[in-house]
Amino acid sequence: MADNRNNGEKQRHTIALLVENQPGVLARIATLFSAKGYNILSVSVGETIDPEISRITLVTEGHPFIIEQIVKQLRKLIDVIKVLDLTASGEDYVERELVLVKVSARGEARAEAMRIAQIFRGNIVDVSPETFVIEFTGNEGKINAALSLLKECGIREVIRTGKVAVLRGPKSLKIS
């Protein structure tokens, strides 16, 4: 009998983890992904209100069966307290990313970069005679749209933080 679990379409999934705030935790997670041949598209890590616990938000891509395997493998890691596949949870969540973009700022490009920053509610955080650094926050669609328009100005550098995400409403990812 054929295994139909791999027939689903490849999808991006945002996965939230609570982990012990210990040296090597992120390395063990990265090693798990590497050993299994999975890719991390973005990762964001930070302490929670409890300094002994960190929250990791990672984005990966795969067929439904692969995502299921990733979640199961993450739950087996000793320092992992809780795992929630936000994409598959059926719950609404808010996701944001921070991006710093260095663009050329000479001549017409200068005015155009300022106009695009204003349209997308970006903040110009550094100015030199030749460049601007613009900070954008938002979902992936907003960020990509701003970057697409800024290409004509001459993007010199793009630095993305990776996604952070939180459930909407009263539910929270927390230790039970």
C-alpha cells in the first residue's frame, strides 16, 4: 500500500517553542534540522518574562508529514518545554518582522526612498550624504512590498530579524 502522507503541498509553518535558557539549546535545534535535512527559513530567540526560559519562533517549510516530524522531533529535545505549530494550530496569530534597509540616497533616489518609507510607515534611523537606513516592521507581505519598491532606489543592504509571532486573544504559549 502506498504512503500518501507526502502528497500534500509544501507549506511554510511558523513554530513557537519555549525552551530552557541554557547554552547550546539553539545549537541542538539547528543540529536536529541539519541532521534531518530540514531548512530553517528564519529564527528569532529571546528571553521571556522568566529569565530561565527563552522563546524561539522559527519558520520552516515542508510537506505536512515533514512538518509533523519536525514538531515531534523538537518535542523530544531535552531542553524544549513546549512546541506549538502556530500555522497548523487553527488559532489566529499575529506575526511581525523587523527589517533594516540601507538604500542609496542621492538625487531622485533620496526623495523616492523617503516617500516609500513614509508610505510603509518606515522610520529613517540613519542618514548620510549617500545613504539612508530605513527600519520597517510588519508582516512578510508588507516587508516584501517595501523592498520591491526600494530596489529602484538602489538597495545596498538588507538585514531581516526573522519572524516573531504570538497567538491572538487570551490564549498564550506558556508552561501549564
